[in-house]
Amino acid sequence: MKRWPKGWSMPSGRSVRCLPSTAPISLRAAVHQLRDEEREAWTQRYQALMAHYGMQPTWNNTGIAHENGDVEQAHHRFKQAVDQALRVRGSRDFPDRAAYERFLAELVRQRNQTRKERWVQERQALHPLPLLPLVPCRELRVRVSRFSTIMVLGNCYSVPSRLIGTTITVRVRAEALEGYVGTSRAFRLPRLVGKQQRRIDYHHVIWSLVRKPGAFAAYRYRDELFPTTTFRQTYDRLRRVLPRRADREYVRVLHLAATTSESEVDTALSLLLEAQTPPTVEAVRELLGLARPTVPPSMAVPPLDLTTYDRLLPSRRGHA
């Protein structure tokens, strides 16, 4: 009969059914959506976690409801408590994430008031933690593609274009990705949930697109290069009124937003669309009061005269 992991036993003297030391740990219930090679890597990381904290995994039988793990049941009960607390509060809106985290911390504190006595008893049986902390992230080595993107755990992210062709170290944390070139952090990005997702920031790719604006029409992640609805409407208007220059003009508008202010460019585009004026980059510059790029002055190169160096050489007669 196949068995699934229930959790782990703490050294508190409780009676548990421990896994024989010769049996491999099966984690199919937790990683059934992963490929075979990913399951093996996941299992190895789980075994390393157990070994780091000196824990022994236990098993439960499939289909036996009363063998559900304590951790899963506690998580379910806490979710119910959060829902009830939000109902009592009368609103699920919070001004920011920090306020929501304080709300959860207070709820945890209240729920733990009844567990203080048992926690004191449990602490007497607990062993000290390892001297070295567990690494809080997973490190991967990835190479930045020529499109200024990286693939991390099945998801696509754009990174600064200066990293194209570079192999970087990506630290995968719970909610963020950190990219390092050597020991220097090059970027920090929000981590995507699930797979086959993408996060493309036009600030990362616009520098390469502006050099080859014709590539915009066939760009794989083109829909991600419309920061707001106004930018999308601008591109559609350009395709109607200036079909041959639409890609070039829009890329230049997007480059202007990346180098100045996206909100100001968005406002200028809205005014141009309302006025039925072609939203070209020059029209946006005029509304924003931006001067055209200055042309560098031409400088005359003086003729090269090497006769002055001949005076430094001794004559043939004097040298003889």
C-alpha cells in the first residue's frame, strides 16, 4: 500500500510511527504536478530539511481521514479563524500589507493565549536549534537570453538589458527573486505564482527594441509592453493613421516614457487621442515641453602633419 507523508515527530516523547531508516521518503501527494526529475530534487530538499533539524518524517495511509496531519488541520482551523475575524471586523480592506500583517499577528497572539501552559511543557523537551541557520532560499544558475529574459521554475521574467548573455545566480525566495552577478545584486523581482506565467517590464527591454523598432510587431511578449490602456489605444491609433510608422513611433513613445515620466506621457497621449491628433513622439514632446535632442556640433579634423617629428631625428651625416 502506498503511503503519504504526514509530518514529523518532535522529540517530546510522543508515540509516533516512525519511518524505517532504509525506506525512501515518498512525497507524491505534495509534488504530483512536477516532472519526475523535479520530484526527485524536491524529495532530496525535503530530506535535507529533515536532517538539518534532526526530525523524523512519519507516514499516514491514503484515504484514512483521521490520520490527517496536525499541521494541515491547524492550517485549516487558522484559515477559518481569519475568516471569522474579518467578518467581525466588518471589512476585508486594509490600507497596506503591513496593516494586514499586524491584524494576523494579533489574531495569532490571541489564539496562543490558551496554549501557553502546553507550550512551556513542550519547550522543556525540545532540543536546541542547529548552530548554522537553514539557507532561506534556493539558488539557481540561469543565463539571460538575447531577449533580456530568464526562465525560473517554469516562469518567464524580464531583466535589465545590460545582462543579456550573462550567466547569473538567482536566489528564489518565498515572494521575490534576487539576481546576482558575482556578489553584486543586479535586480529584485516579485515572484510569480504557478507556471507558464510571465512578467515583462518594458523598462528592461525598451533599450534593445528602440535600436530595432521593427522587431516590435513580432515580439513574443508584445501585450506586456502596454503599461496602461492609453498606451494600447495609442498603438491602435498609430496603426490606423500611420500604418508604416506605427511600430517605430510607438517604440519611441515607450522609450520616452521610460526615460522621463510614464504618468506624464500617459496624460499627453490622452490629450492627443481626445483631440484626434496622431500620437507621435514629436507631438508628445511638444505637449510635455521637451526640446528635441540636440545634434552634436560637427568638428573639423585638422590635417595630420608628421614633419615636426622629423626634426627630432638626427641627420644621417650627424649620426655617422
